[in-house]
Amino acid sequence: MAALSLDELEKQLRPVFLAALAGDTAAYRLFLDTISTRLRSYLHQMLARAGRAEASEAEDVLQETLLALHLSQHTYDPASPVTAWAHAIARYKLVDHLRRTGRHAGNLPLDDEAHQLAGPPDSAASEARLDLDRAMAALPERTRGLIDRVKLQGATVAEAARATGMTETAAKVAIHRGLRAMARFLSRRGERPG
């Protein structure tokens, strides 16, 4: 089967994602399967251009991206292309990964296709990412670290607790309170006048 153009992919994915947002779990699975294929290819390509061609690295960034898509789905603006939203989040996760692993993200090559996939800098996805960054920044450092370890890096609560010198129970409480604080922050941001 030939690869879909970006417009064809958008026409296919938009109604599927809107159905997923309305609670259709089969549509959500189809969206994740379809967007994963596209994002995996994009991430492989961008990592190779940055001199990082290991397949497992692209898979790691893909998993972080899929988690971010899941956690950010409430920020999706139905007036915006779902493909641009997903690719913008993938790009942010790629940049975060390169920074975290010691490769300066400024070395990440950009081409016209990458800009097209990511959408304009003032897109809803960019705003959503800024809101998420601000919500995380408003948390205490230890809580940020716990949420990052457990929700983004895939560590267990016990592992994250040990890394921060906390009991597992205290870590669970901190993560729960941190996520609730982030949700309150994001809901207030969503109520601001446009």
C-alpha cells in the first residue's frame, strides 16, 4: 500500500480522532496505530539526520510521544489539523530527548517537510506544549521529577521514590497531588479568553 500524503492522512485521521475523543475506544486504537506508523518514520528520519540512527532510540521517543498525545488529547483544538498537532508533540519530545541525552537540540536539522508536519509556531499544539511546560514548572522540583520518571520515562513508583529518597507512599501522594495541580492549572488556562 502506498504511503498516504499528509492531506490524505489528515482526511482519514481527523474523523477517527474526533470519534476517539467522544469515547470510541476502537477509533482511539486505530488513531494510535495509524499515527504511530507515521511518527515512527518521522522520528527515525530526524534522528538519523541528527546522527542518531539506533532504532530503539526512535521507539523510545515514539513511546514518550504517544504518552504525551494521550495526556494532551484534551488540549486538541478540533479546528486544527490532528496531524500537525501530533507531529508538533513528536517534535517537542524529540527535542526533549536530544537535550536529555546530551545532544544539543539546536543541531536537529529542519526541512520544509518538518515545518509542514509540525505546523506554524503559533499552532494550538505549540500553545498546548507551553501550557504543559508551565504546569510542570509550577510544581515543586521533587514532584516534577517524580512525574517525569513515572509518567514519561516509565519508571515504577518504587523506583522513582528510591531515586528521590522518598517512601513509595509519599511518592504516590506527591504524584497524585502534582497531577491534580497540573489539571487545575490547565483547566484555568483553558478558561482564559481567546
